[in-house]
Amino acid sequence: MLVWGAIVRSMEAQGRGIARTKSVWDRLPLWLVPLVILVVLSMALSFLVYRVSGGREIADDVKVLARFVREPFVLWGNYGAAGLSGTWGSFPPLLPLVFGALVRPWLMGLPDFWGFRLGVLTWSVVVLLALHLVVRRQHDVSRGRKRFVLVVFALLPSVLGAISWIPQEEIYVSLYCLALYAAAARGRWNLVFALLVLSVLAGKYFLLVLAVPLALQSRSWTRNLALWGGTSLVLLAAYVSYHRVLYGLTPILSHAIEPGWAVSVWALIWNLGFTSDPRTIEALSLGTITVAVFAFCIAGRRSGIPLVFLMAGTLYVTLIALSIATPAYVLWNVPLVLLCIGFMRVRRHVAWTVVLLFLWGAGEWGANFFRGVKLALDTTRPEGKVALARLAERFLGPDFPYHAFQVACIALVVASGLVQIRILWAAGRDRRLPETDG
């Protein structure tokens, strides 16, 4: 009896300890653990890249993006005379100023390698906290699901890769998508209008595609679509005309990116050997996106699919069909897809959505890696890339089929995106809840 009493008391003590542990866990802010995970993993991966590359940059974009940060108005002048190509000159005019706000302080006291990565990490933390604010308002989503959504964000290869591997501005762009949904979900249509224009001028031009699901969710959707889209296009036309008259330049229209660099269906076709004039492919790409997005959104509206599912599906359609969709563009959509996870009622939809997000990340960074190694081994590339390529060759062997693996990774991205659209559609139909007052 004494032994049994001791066992019972021990179990009761353990139970109280577990209860206290759960209580402490529940009292922690939802964002705290994901934030720690994000910072630790991204900095650890950055340090690994630093060591492998001998402390040299492996990302070609960092040099120009860091210049954007230091010269926030460079796109408003004669960027051609300043040494920027038409592709770089075609970035949204306000991006250097706004994106640089959280990157510039880091570059003032650190080398570009660390300063830029810490700047992108800072933007990633802002997006994480913004996602937390939006998720927190969803009263019909459990606390456990909310925490799960934030932890997934911190673990995604797409997020970590865009901080540590090839740091770029795409995570910053995702903030506009999240803000657009948050404003529309509360019926703040004047704010949606302003945010959409800002998204186009300071984020990415392709975010204009979100005008379709957003307008369809409002009462006067034809008027809003014409107003929002028309205003954005007029401002962009004025920006192009300004450069054309003063400097003979045509920003936006003068970019030149070979589809083979992308991770989309056009990149898959291109890398399989069916090449064509890039401008022709761009025109086909934009036409396909326009038709597919309108068809998807109109059908979704008739089926009662909630706005966040329509926006996420719209961006997936765009990314799959965009001829210049490069790795990390999916970050525009990540916060929206994670919000969809919060709303999903069927667990298998949640599980598959997370798996597909990881598969997309593995595919896009795998394609980037195999293409980059092949280029570094065959052409003159920066020393950091060459060091990484030689290390890869040492492990994979001199006859490794880099191009075949690149194509396989692009196919993985396209396939995971198509399946994800199907799941978003099914989960959205299952939800069928009005999310705005139109």
C-alpha cells in the first residue's frame, strides 16, 4: 500500500507538472516560437553558405539589390546611364525606397553578404508578425491551428532559401498580398484600392492580377475592376512616358529574361527543347494568365469559394503560367496559402497543402541549384558560385546530369502547384463562408 501510494503521488505530481508546462506553453505568444525558429534556421543556413563559399556572395542579384537600397531613387533617373540593364530598370519605381527601409540600416555597418541577409530576415519577421495579426482575428480557428500556421511559415524552404541561399525581395512583396486580403476581409474597399496601386508601384507589377478576385468579391465588381486596373495602368503608362521622353528608356517593357531561368510551365517547355522567341512566350504567358484567372475567379465566385482561397488560387495560376516566374516568387502567395490552412476543415487538405508547399520549395531551389552549378562549371562565374559548384561536383561526380535534374525540379514545381489549386478549390467549396460584406 505504501508503494502504491508513492506511485499515485508521483503520478499526481507528474500530472501537475505537465499541466504547468501546458499552461506555460499556452501563455507564450503565438509568434514567439516561430520567430525563434525562423531566426535560428536562417542564420545557421546563412553561415553554412558563408563557409562553403569562402565568405563570398553566391547570389548575383544581391549586388544590384544592395545598390537599389543605397540609391533608392536610381530608377527615377537615367538608369541606363547608371549602368543598369533594362531588366533591372523595369523594377517597380518605389521598390528600392520601400524595400530598402528595413535593409539599409544593416548595410550601413555590415558587409553586403550579411547585411542583405539580415535585411531580408527583418522583412520576413515583419511578414510573420503581420500573418500573426491576421490569423489572430479569426475567432473560428483554434489556437493550435494558428500556431501551426506560423510554425510552418518559419520552416518553409521557400522562406529560408530567400533569406539564406539567394536573398531577394520577394518576401517583402508578400506583405502587400496579405494586406490586400486583410483590408478586403473587413470590407475596406477604398483601402483595397490604395493598397493595390501601392502594390503595383512598390511591390510587383504582376500583383495587379489580384484585382480580379478582389473586384469580384465587391458589389460593383465591374466598376471596381475598371477603376483599380485602369488607375494602375495609367500610372504605369505615365512612368514609362516620363522615361521615354527624358531618357529614351522604356521601363517595364524593356526587361529581357529568358524563360529557361524560370520555374513555370513555360520554363519546363523551354528546357525540354521547345524554344521560341522570348517575347512571343511572354505574350502567350500573359494571355494564358488573363483567361485562366478570370475563368478560375468567376467559377469560384459562383461556387461560393471564400476570398482568401480565390486569391491564393489566382496567384498559383499566375506563377505556373508566368514565363518569368523565378524561384521565391511563390513567397507572394505563402501567407495567403497559410491563411487557407487555418480555414481548412478537412485534415487531409491541411496535410497535403503543407506537403505541397515543401515540395514547391524543394523544386524551385533544386532547379536553381542544378542550373547554377552547371553554369558555374561551364562558364565564368563569381568565385563564390565556383566554390559551391566545385563542392557539388566533388559529391555528385563530374558526369552528374544537372540539366535533367533541373527539368525534373521544374516539373515538380508545376505539378505541386496544379495539385495545390485543386486542393484549394475543394477546401474552399467545403468552407463556403462569406468573408466580406462586399
